[in-house]
Amino acid sequence: MTSFREFFNGILKQNPVFIQVLGLCPALAVSTSIDNAIGMGAATIFVLLMANLIVSLIRKQVPKKIRIPIFIVIIASFVTIASLVMQAFFPPIYKSLGIYVPLIVVNCVILGRAEAFASKNSPIKSIMDGLGMGIGFTLALLLISVIREFFGTGALKFFGTTILSTSIEPAMLFILAPGALLVMGLLLALFSQIRKKKYETTCCDVK
Amino acid sequence: MKETIQLGITLMIVTLIAGAALALTNQFTYEHIINNQKSAIEKSLSVVITADYFEESDNYFKAYDKDNNFVGMVYMIEAQGYSSIIKALVGISDNKITGVDIVEQLETPGLGANIVESEFKDQFIGKTADQVLLKKDGGEIDGVTGATISSIAITDAIKKVIEQDAITEASPMSKPEETNQTGIIIEDNITEEVNITE
């Protein structure tokens, strides 16, 4: 049951984007719409889960000296599989994510978890860690993209259907690159503020 | 030395397994991917022109109705947009546009990407070469708000293709010549068949 801790770790306490500050390239680049965030998140969850599982299964057989190339081969294979499957069954999402699907290979969340967690822990724990981190990454992407899409286009769309719209003149800046950096910066500040407060209270409770 | 070889062999085994897994996935998805591409183009073709079948060439399609009458041309155009190359199909019949469909684009979501909306695309229907210009340049097309570059890119490309089409259609010989050509091809087939039976 302790593996549930690994699962929730990735979602909040160790959130890959806001706490570990990993995988920022895709988080900044594809967070322009909710659809993109979900597509990217799903692909990342799949790759993270599978890479963690395989790395953990073969962790005792992998020679230390060549562990990184082996991890990269495993990750790259799963990314290619994910991209082929997306191309075959979800072509619209694949098209809108474009170059960022193959770039999942260099998403440091994935190599980071393989190296820091899966290569030292049991398969079950690694699966939970992969799922938690993947969902944490997806939620972070969703949060950023909801803010950017809403303020940048004045409406929220979910796979073609408008779920929320306003008549306020949209601030185009949010949908463009500077908006990504601004939103990311503000959210990072918010999260570290929350963490700081939490740390202070837990420290004093213990005393 | 021995260790190096051992590490090399280990890595080779890993890549071999990975390669086999990828080959398997490719086998499984290949047909779907090809079908998707085909059906996407077919769908776009039916949007831009009403026809029963198409004769495909390099970057255009000739459209025919069910009685083999030539109804129009569908051109595949490409234009450099703001952040991507925009690919679109343009249907032209009698020097007028019958429809435009954006096949591929990676413009900014919420701005340039709005060129795929029918609000923008459907403006082109029924327009002649002179009318295909943004309103600010004296034409009849409303650009997408906040996406001047994407709008100009696609409008210019459509203008170019309809002007080109007008040149080939305008020369009096070209159109009948085309129908003659197909006629000749059919005759050729027949003579060949006759030869075989002989």
C-alpha cells in the first residue's frame, strides 16, 4: 500500500513541472490549448509508465556504465510507438502537436524518473511513480493551458465544443510565447509560496 | 577490452529488441496511417468541389461527374504562414472558386489556426481571381482577426492558383485538348487489346 505514496507524490508534492521544474520545453510550447495539453499529457503518461516499468524490470541486468544509453533507447522506442499509435488512431491531435511528439524523447521528466527512481525501485513502485508523475505533468499542462487559452482567445474549447466563452477582448499575448513564460513564472511563484508556508507550519508542528 | 565488447553486446541486444518492437508496431499501425491520410484527402476533396470521381496528378486533381464530364480542377497549394507551412485544397470551376479546405497547418491556436474555421474558408466560395484579395488590399476577403500573416499567405496562394488556372483554361485549345487526350488514351487501350487478341 506504500506505493500509493509514490503515486500522490508525483501529483502534488513532487510535481514535475512546478516543484521539480522538469520538462519545461513541452510545458511552455504545447500549452496553448486544452486539446494539446491532454494529447501531450496522455502520450507522456504512456511513455513514462512504460519506460519506468521496463527500466525497473531490467535494473539488475543493466551495466552501470551504459545505463543512460540503454534508458534512452527504451524511452525513444516508446515515444516512437506512442507517435505511431497517435498517427494511426488520433490523427488530429498528432497533427496539432507536431514536432513535440518526437521531442518527448528529450523530456527530462522521463529520463529523470528512470534514472532517479525506476532504476532503484521495484516494478510496482515504478509504475505508481510513472503514473503519478505523468498525471502530475498532465495536470500542470492543463492548468497552464486553461489560463492561456482562456485569456488568450476568450474561450475554452474541448475537442471542438466550446465549454466557456466571454465577450471580453482576449489578450493575445497569453497565447503567444511570452504568455507561456509569464504564466509559468507566476504559477511557479505561487507554488513555491504555498510550499514555503506548508514547510513553515509542518516544521513548527513538529517542534 | 573484454569489458568494452561485453558492454557493446549488451547495448546491441537492447537495441535489437527495441528495433523488433518498433517493427511490430509499424506493421500494426501502417495501414491505419495510410488509410487516415487517404480518407483525409478524400474528405477534403468532397468539401471543395462536387464531383463523382477524381483523376489524381502530382499536385492537382481533375474532377469529373458521373457522366465523365469534366467539372473542375482541385489544386493542392502550399503557403508559408506565420509559424508553419499551410497546405490547402482549392477547387476551381469556370474560373470561380468552388471551395477551400485547409489540410495541414500549425499556426498559433486561437489566432492563425482560425483559418480552418468555415467563417474564413467559405468566403472564397464563388469568388473570381480579382475578388481574392484581403479587403484592405481592395478585395473581398475578411482576414482572420490578429492573424494578418496567415490570412495574407493563404489568400495570396489561392489567388496565384486561380490566376494560373485561368491561363490554362482561357487558351481556347487547352480545354478541348485535354478531353481529346483522355480520348486518345482510351483508344490506345483499345488498339492494344486488339493487338493482344490477334
